[in-house]
Amino acid sequence: MKDFVSKITFGFLMAQLVPGMIAVVAISLLFLDKEPAAIDLISTLTSGMKFWTSSTQQSILFVFLSTGAGMAIHGLNWTIIGFLESYAFRTATEERKKALGIENDEDELLSLRDNSWHIRPIYQQLLAGPLRLIFETILFIVTARNLNEVLMDENVDKIHKDKIAGFEFLQDFYLNFAQFYAHASYALTLLVICSGFYFICSAAPKMDLWIILGVYLLASYFFLIGRIQLSSLFKSEAKLKGS
């Protein structure tokens, strides 16, 4: 029962439903009427939430759309991580591979934490997180050639049965929060983009720029924390696998 409640709370509500709700509200921002009484960004977002909760039918539709959006973000996030591990290895120089102690094997993957972006200073990653997220998404769409370039190498089949309890602990400790941060960063980045379009296309007050900047920085923070959590999980799993 405890495991079920944990999975519902952290695996579904936090990691999928909440990011999905943010994404749906963000997209709604592009279609809402810009009423004089709700011309600023916060008032318009509030108006959007009132629209989705104005009736039982609207609320149910909102939950379904949010769940679908959350699942879409979940799939995109893990697909891009798999792509990055493959792409980073394929584009790494021989010197870089040698320094990391990996051989030139076509099936080799480069760990997420060794990605050229994530070895940059933290302040750079914190300032440009959403821009990096957008770049990674475009890079995946444009350069991924087949499924083999987005597949991830799972560790569970390489863990000794005596260490499965430790593996499950790592999953519980890192994975749910890592997914929440990662998925929320995608949803908040979408909110930044939609808010930007709203600001440009309406007579929104200049103060809204500070709100958009705040959401941008929050998205960047979540993106970085999510990658730190995932990298910690992958590193711990690798140690468990090799011990």
C-alpha cells in the first residue's frame, strides 16, 4: 500500500500530472481572449484556470489533457536523454574518449554527466537551461537517424539479484524527483515561450517581463537539478553494477 501511494504521489501526480497541467495552461494562453480586465499575464493565466475549472466536464477534460501532456513530456525527456548519450559518444574526439577511459565501440554510450554541456561551469548551465533544452530538442529532431540512436542501456539486467534491493532504493531515492524536475523544466520552458508570444501580441504591461524572466530562471533551475539527480542515479547504478 505504501509503495502504491508513493507511486501515485511522486510517479504520477508530481512527475506527470503537474507538469502536464502547466503545459496545458501554457498552450491555453495562446487561445484565450485578451480581455481588458485580464490583460496582464497573471490575470490571463487565472482566467485560463477558471475556464478549465468552470464545470465538471471541463475539469475532467483538463485532467485528461494534462495527463496526456505529462506522458508526452515524459517520453520526450527519456528519448532525448537516450539520444544525448549516443550523440555525445559519436561526436566525441578520440582524445576525449581516451580521457574518459572508453573504447571506440559503436554501441558505446557517453554518460549524461560527461556530456559537453554538463561539464561547463554551473552558472552557465543555470543561466541557459531552457535554451539548452530547446537546442537538445531541435538537435534530436534534426539529427537522430534511427531508433538505435535514442535507445538507453538499462542497468537492471546487469544488477546481481542480491543487490536488487539497493537498486530499488536508488530508484525510489532519485528517480521520482528527478523526473519531476526534468518534466517541470519542459513544461515551464513551454510556459516561457507561450508567455513570450502573449506579451508580444498583447498590450501586456512591461512588469510581465519580470514574471517571464522569473519563470525562465525557475525552468533553468529545474532543468539543472533534474540532470544532477539523473546523473547521480546513473552513477550510483553504475557503481552498483560494477561492485
